[in-house]
Amino acid sequence: MLWVMIMVIAVVGILTDTYTKNKKIELKRLDKEIQLEKLRLENFDKETEKMKLELDYTKQQLLETKQPYNSLEK
């Protein structure tokens, strides 16, 4: 009977250890996913800012090329 109780305790210990390790791995994975999502968001913000700057530059170029034509019409 004592031998059976020792085996049960050992099996429960092994299962608990495995469960704990799996949860730690899952937490690490979730942490990495959060870091990746933060990097994606940063990249999106930078790309958006770059596109805004490019659009402003293009608008400015168009305005500068239109000005001589507008001044001739007046």
C-alpha cells in the first residue's frame, strides 16, 4: 500500500511539473507575440509617417510646378 502511494505521489509530481513547464512555455510564446505585435505597430506608424512626408513632398512639387503656369495666366 505504501508503495502505491509513493507511485501516485511521483506521478502527480511529474504531471504537475509538466503542466507548469507547458504553462511557462506558453507564457514565453505570448510574450514574444506581444513583442512582435509592438514591432509591427511601430513599423506601421513609421511607414505611415513616411507616406505622409512623401505625399507632402509630392504636393509641394506639384504646387511649385503649377505656379509658373498660374502666374502666366494672370
